[in-house]
Amino acid sequence: MNKLRIYLDTSVVNFLFAEDSPDFRRMTEEFFAKHAQKYELFASEVVILEIERDPDPQHRQKLLDALHRHPIAMLPSAPEVERLADLYLARGVIPAKKREDALHVAYATVHGLDILLSWNFKHLANVRREALIAAINQQEGHWPTLRLLSPLEVEDEYQA
């Protein structure tokens, strides 16, 4: 069986150090420690850009170190990523002020990944958003459907 290919948005890396959310932090740590090797993990330059905007230099370095400590491949940019992100924003599937979220989805879609993993329940990891994104992706010829899940859902749903 092929490994699932999972895109990690910035929230997943952030929750490795979330002092204010101990349960999500623990689940994220367990995902990386116990289960990450089951999957092929990916991120993009958007994750790096978001991390680099962190105003706390020590926290920023922890996040960058975490990216390098785990087997996370960086996806290349492509014109289709920008075009698809713009389409999500134009159709209101992702709020206009959340361009990075649209880019995360577009990277995962264009590169044919199985899952976008996020702790961002409002703009990404929810059933409604997944259905709206799937409709656009199918209209644009992107198959199969990208799942938008949290680390907890991957644990429950995809354990081998």
C-alpha cells in the first residue's frame, strides 16, 4: 500500500510549541513522534514565509528547526498554484484576507496530495470548506478529492 501524501500547514508546526493548547500540542507531538513515518510529509514556501513573520526570534527558530528535524519535503511553486489560490479567494471559498490558507490548499491540490493537515478549523479543516474546495477542484480538473483534516482525524481514520 502506498503511503498517504500529507501537506502540513503552518498551524501543525506551530502546535508543537503551543503552551496555551496542551491537548493539541500533545496530539501534534504524538503525530510526529509515532505516526509521521507512516506518511509522506510535505510543506511549501508559504509555511516558511509564515514562520519568518513570527515576531519572536526564539520561537521562529524553534519552528524552523522543527521543519528540518522531520522528514518534510518542500513542494515547488507553480503558476497553477497561484491561479487556483486566486480562484478560491475570488469565489469566497476562502476569505479574501486569508491568501496563505488559499495557497496551502492550492499547493496540496496541484501536487496531488491526499490530505491537507491543519489545526485551523475555521478556514481549512472542516467538512463545509472541504466540500466547497472539492467542487472548485473538480471543475478545474483536479482529482482525487483533497481531504482537509486535523492531526487527530488522521490518527483516528488512517491508522494502519
